[in-house]
Amino acid sequence: MQIGLRIDVDTLRGTREGVPRLCQILAARNIHGTFFFSVGPDNMGRHLWRLLRPQFLIKMLRSNAPGLYGWDIILRGTFWPGPIIGEKAADAIRQAALDGHEIGVHAWDHHAWQSSTDHVAESTVHAWIQQAADLLTRLTGQPPTCAAAPGWRCTDGILQDREQFPFHFNSDCRGTSIFRPVVESKELTQPQIPNTLPTYDEVIGQNGITNETYNDYLVGQLKPDALNVLTVHAEVEGIVCAELFEQFLDKVIAQGGQFVPLGQLLPSTRESASNPIERGKIVKQVIPGREGWVGVQAPVG
């Protein structure tokens, strides 16, 4: 059983502290994953305005956000301009690439993407992706091979714009299988590798799930004969929950599981010719444990 390992890096602290720790954890087990980096201004503290929404406030309280993320993340960019992550934590980004991990674009400004992708101009989104791709290329010496929308917030316009970049695939939604997105009856070239498993912050504190039971719960969600993609966060599994994450990796490996970068889940050219990747679309839905909409895989027609 293969499990695609997607690692989202949203903040300066996550890049500086979480990425090196995760690189150590993965190297000790000879595991490679896909790191999606946010490299522009760290304005994550501006999400505090969402506390006015009851669902977001409940999630923050349920997951003990101050203890989970730290006050420096929660307040970053609120009272002063956020620092440029790629400039302040360049060494950590380079190290992930040097360690052989797959490198992708997450965002230029993670907060701006999550809060405005459904109404901002397409030219603005294109500029964000280009800025992030350019900085990652300069830092690692090679262009990023993929992209992943922050918060799984992706529109048809974003999917069409991605076609202008040389990405091998994208990971912009929640779903169950690899597919090629269809927009306005046109099948796009870049396949989607959706996230299939819940994230830590979505389930912790719900239905009796605690740190003591979380790993067993997550192992129970794995499906041997289906696509398995897990998203972890440098700010969570790379810092406060690092030991818990190590225990999860060891538990799955002991049961015969193999963690791989997302790109390794794509079928080979020969397999694609004999068994073409299915078609699908991305629609907006609300899912348990997450505030606001996310992109979810849906059938065409």
C-alpha cells in the first residue's frame, strides 16, 4: 500500500522549524514526500478576523490553536507587515530540495489566497503563482514541478491558469482518485492528485478523537486498494505533533505501508495509454471539521 505524502508549509515558523525537523524524521526512515511551500509574506495572523464566524471560532477552540500553532503564527502580519518567508528561511527550503523531496508551489501569500481566490482577478492569481514559482526556482535551482491550492480552494479559472505553467500535476482538492479536470467541456492536461485523508486539525477533539487515539483512527482510514493521500503541515506535524507523526509513520511502515511523493502516484505513460486517467471536475463543498468551502472532486456531467 502506497501513501502519497503531501507536506504543506504555510508560515515562517513552519518553514524555519517544522521543515528541518520533518526532513530529519523522513530521512531517518528513507521517506520522500512532496513539500508545497508558501514563500511570500507571512500574513497568517489576519485570519483572526475569521473568529467572528462561529464555525471558525469553534475549530480554533477545539484544536487548541494557540498551543498547536503558537502565538507568533496566530498574530503574524496582524499589526505589522508579514516577512517574506522565502527570504527569511531560504536554507530550510533549499535543504528540502537537496534531500530529494518533490518541491511544489503552495502560495505566494497563503492568507490572501484563502480569503480571496473566489473573487480576485485571474491576472492577480497568475501573478501570485508566478512570483512563488520564480522564488522557488531561484532558491532551489530548479523549477517547481507541481502546485497545491491553500485550503483546497480552487476555481475553474485557477485550473485554466495553471495550464500556463509547466507543472506535472496539481493537488487542489479533496477526492478519491487521480483525474484530469474538465472546465467548460475541455479536458485540461495537468492531472489532479486529490487529498483523500482528513487532516489533524479537522478531526482532533471530535467524536472522541484525542492525541492518544488519533494515529489508530488515521490508520483505519487507509484503503489498501484505493488512492491514499495524506496532508500534514510543517506547523503541526513538524513542531508540536512531531513525535505523534513519527509514531504514525512507524505504525504504517510496520504494517507494510510505503510513503511516496505525490508524483510517484501518477501512472506511467504506458499505463496511461492502456488505462486513461478518468475525467472529473472540482466543485465547492463544505466538509466536516473545516470552516468555509473547499474544492471537492465530482463526476463530469
